[in-house]
Amino acid sequence: MAEQIKVGVVGCGYWGPNLVRNFRSIAGCHLKLMCDISEVRLAHVRSLYPDVEGEVDFKHMLNGAGLDAVVIATSVKMHYPMAKASLLAGKHTFIEKPMAATSHECEELIEIARKNGLVLMVGHTFLYSPAVRKIKEIVDNGDLGEIRYICARRLNLGLFQKDINVAWDLAPHDISIILHILEEQPISINCRGTAHITPGVEDVTSMCLHFPKERSAIIHSSWLDPRKVREMTIVGSKRMIVYDDVAQQEKIKVFDTRVERPPHYDTFAEFHYAYHYGDMYVPYIKQEEPLKAECQHFLDCIRSEATPLTDGHRGVELVRILEAASRSLKASGAPIDLSRPRNFHHSIHDLSARPGRAKEKSLAPSASETCSRS
């Protein structure tokens, strides 16, 4: 049996306990330590997992606990300093989304990990979801035809943040899925929003990403809606998909629906759009937890020295989009050009070619199919 990987989780607030639960349940992983500056919070989580040590000193966690890997689930402003300290201490590092507060910080973390031959992974959990993996499979098989646009809604009442707005909090989930499906970066972005509760912190935003070939993606994010909505519509030239992550069953529905423009006509009376209404079908999806698959993938990449599916390059590309969205917000929704568009296949290839790293590790079904993150 392979030697156990010793892991510590820093941040025991909203999301950290979920990471603790999953790493603790994976064979070959020794969840050795939990860290939080709040002794009250730490005591609560330790009451749930008394076999895991508690620590309030992050420096001791890095230098005195003998860990192989550190998982960071703190506020966004702490992602960079904690991840940098972790990498410089020789620890493989997992960072919750978004990777850092600026793209410059992300790039520095990527370089430190590269120089030290360490795994750096970002928590874009939905890419490990069986539903998203099925959507990706359908799109790659050409069943939808050419993708025309994507519309995403991620709404609920709270949880309000103080250090980031709703675009930085909720939109990363949808952005990561959209980039994964389209496999290219947007060429421009515009974003509008309003701060209703906390001055200067937008709690409702509408973002539009513009891609080559006249494709677009619209993302509506809100902390001020009465219902929890996690929905994405993908419109293709042949078929369309509605993905409802809140649904207990039938998370994906594929509609054989399309509209076609006649190729030619002689008179106005002869001009008629062709509307096709076919069947709807629901693909089978195995109900498993994406977060567990993500945690397992992190450990697998440490063992095999593979590049994670959601590596640092994916993290920095997403943060660049969020930075552009913030600039557009300040400019009353003016479009922001995004220079240096990169195809994900290229960035992954570039990363896998660096010294001391293997190529990207594909997700085997047994490692990646595991219910859904909110």
C-alpha cells in the first residue's frame, strides 16, 4: 500500500469542514491537522472530528506538523499569502476558488510551484461534477452542433461577503464551466451590478462574455433572490441543454429543438423560419459528490506528479476575467478587451512540458465520479 499523504486544512468556516470531511474519508490520505484563527470555530469542528488535531498557528502548521500538502479555504485576500508560504515550505497546495485576488498573485504562485516541482490546484469543483462531465461529453461529440450562446443563473438569498462582491463569489463556478465547455477564452467582457446591502460590494451582477465566432455567455449572479437557482442553458445549432444543478433527479435535459433560416427565397411570402420541435431526453448521471472527486484528484496528482485538471493556469485565466469584470463594473458596464486569449489545450500542454511534471492526468471514472456542491 502506498504511503499515506499527510494533509492539513486551513480555514474551518463555511466550506472548510466539507473539505475536512472528504479528505478524512479518502483511503491513502491522513488528514492530520485543521487550522483556524478562531478557537471557537476550531473547537466546534474538532467536536465533529476529534481524531484530527487542531491548530491556530498557521506557521506551525507549515513548519512543525510534517505535512505533505496544505488545503486553503480562507477568505480570498488570504489565498495568496497563505499559498505562497505553503509552497515555499515545500507543500503541495490546493486553493479554493478564486485562486487569488489578482492575476499577478496567481502568476507568482504558479512560478513558485513550478520551480519547486509542487502540485498547485484550484478548487473549481463543478468540473469534477458528473453532470458537467456529461455535458462536456455531449458537446465534444457534436450532438448540439455549433454552440451559439450559454446563459447561466446562480441565485440565492446570501451568503453575503464583505471582501468580495457576488461576481467574485458565485460567477467563478459558471465561468469555469463555460471555459471548460468552449475550450477558449473570451475576447471581451462587460459587467453591470448594484450594491443594495453593503456599499461598494455588488450583490447583484450581470456579466456577458464575448467569444470568437459570435458566441457569447451571459451570467446572472445574485445574493438577493428568494429561491436558490443553479441553472445553465446551452444553445446549439442542432440541440439545446438545460442543466439544473438544484434538481434532485434529471439534472440534465437535452432538447431536440432548433430554429433554421431558409437558405434562399424569392419573395417575402416564401420566407419562413423553420422551427424544429423534437423529443427531450434525460441522460443517466451517476449521483456522486464532485468535491470528493476533486480531493481524490489532488491526491492522485501528488502521487503521479501529474498536472491537475484545474491547475494554476486555469485559476489565473479565471481571475483575469474577474479582474476585467471589476473594471467594467467601475466603468458602468463598458466592454473590456481581454488580450492574450489562450486555448486551454495550449496552456495545459505548456504546463505539462515543464521540468519535473507529467502531462495532465485524465480523470478515470472511479476517481472523479462522486452530489453536488451548492
